[in-house]
Amino acid sequence: MNVFKIGDSLENQYKGAGYALAAVVAGQVVALRYVEDVASGEIADALIDPGAHGAFFVRQWLNSAEAAPVVRELQALGEVSVGMCSSWEFVEL
């Protein structure tokens, strides 16, 4: 499990705890997209109180056509990773 610090340069993208996609370059997070902000309402609603199933919902969403534009956007910036943000850290799932 990799843990990345979220730098001050991402202050405008960091929104606290939540599932997110990150673009990572040379061990640094260069962009964040919270799943609840870019996924359909159905997925976002499932993540409000995900319990032990949150990672399942996120992985299912990643395999959808809806996720493709966000993934491509982040791929243009770096290696795409999925995980959780909290306490100014990104933890890969």
C-alpha cells in the first residue's frame, strides 16, 4: 500500500476524506479527482456511507464508460491511481 503526501499546490483540489483518483508523477500527487464529484449520483450516493463496500463501488465505477473521460484526463498528467484521501494524504487501494 502506497501513501503519498498531498502538497500545498493541490490545496484547491483537496476536499478532505473521500475516495479519489490521483495522477502521480515521480512519487508526487499532481492532480486529484474525487469520485463523488465525477461519478453519477448513484455511485456518489453509495459512497456517502460506504461501510466496507466503498472500494467495491469505486472499482465497479472505474470499469464504466462514465469513468473513462476522467481516467484519460488524469493519464495525460501521470500514472492514475485509485485510493482514499484523508489528513492531506492519498492512500492507494
